[in-house]
Amino acid sequence: MQKCFFSTYTKPDKMASIKNDMEYYNSMKRYAFSLIVKQGGDGPVPGGTSIHNHLKEKFNVNDHFANAAKNEASAAYRSAMECLQLNVETLESRIRQETKKLSSEQKRLDHLKKEKDSLINRSRKLKSGSKKKLKFRSYRGGNETEAKDGTFRVRKGRKVTVYENQYLFEVKYLDPEIKRLKQRIHNIEQRKTRHEHELLKVKAQLDSGHPSVCFGSRKFFKQQDTVYA
């Protein structure tokens, strides 16, 4: 194999030779990576020979190319395993946050449903002719309150929205808010389920020691499936 030094000029008659050397070197690097993955590290191959000597004998190259291919393959393997471990920690953190958020949103949805039920029961009592007015069932720390004059108020920070009667409060605020919370809970559950499946997949790769590595750029990886007219 010929050597290619860093230079701003390359003789045109050497380009074919350099291209062949690059392809030969990359195939050697991928082969070294497959050996490291099988063994779970850059230890000796079956038979007691080191990967470095094994590459020299198999590809008939000198120490420089064999050592470079082995080091690059070993670095790619260690990097992939560290990325898998980092992905596990990231996914576990996201799942914990989503579980906490689900609990919070579900608790608020339950409170709003109780408020809705209290208003429904009040309407039924009035329709049945009962003169006893049921109290609006709010909850501690809630944003919704009923004033003595029969208006409903919703506080969000410093902003207070006033609804003149029960009907407007249900139609304009309570029902849309319940619907929004249900959709939000559904989205969080889907996201959590997706992250749990990803976590199982990443843990399986980490435990087996078989990371997924793509040699080359993303552009070249996509070109393998590109069909030109």
C-alpha cells in the first residue's frame, strides 16, 4: 500500500491508487470492528493472536495500517457503547419526568371532572324543583371559584376571567379545559410508551455489546438506497 501525505496537491496519476488504498483500509477497519464487537473488546482473537497481527496477516499490510485500523475500530466501539449508556440515562430521565407529569395532569383532570359533576347535580336538583342550592365543588389550590353573586371566576396568575353564569362557565371554560387535558394526557402517554420501547431496545444493545454503528457520513449512507434514473 502506498502512503498519502497531507498536501494541497496530489498527482492525477496517483488518484486511482489512493482510492484503492482508502477502500482497502476502510474494509480492514470494518472487519476489525466486527471482531471487536464479537469479542466485546479489542482482546486477542481465537487462537491467541492479537487483532493487530491478525489484520497484518489477513490483509498483508504493515504495522502502520493495521494499527490505525484497529485503533479506529476500537475507538468507534467504545464511543458507541458510551453513547448507548448516555441514551439509557437520558431515556430514563425522560420517563421519570413524563410519569410525574402524567400524575399531575391526571390529578387536575379528576378535580375538573368533580367540578363538572357538581354542576350537573346542581342542574338536576333545580330541574326537579328543589329549592336547595348545591355548592360548587371546587378544590384546594384550584383556579376556579364561584362568587356570591353567582358568577364564576378563573384565575391564571394575575389574570382573572369572569363568567356571568354557570352555563357560560361550563361551555367556555370547563368543557374545553377537560377536553384539552384528556388530549394532553393521551399525548404524554404515547410519548412515554415510545420512550419505554426505545429504552428496551437500547438496553438490549448495551447488554449484548452489539452497538449499531454506521461508517461514513449520513450522505453516503443514504446514497446506498438512492436509485437514479
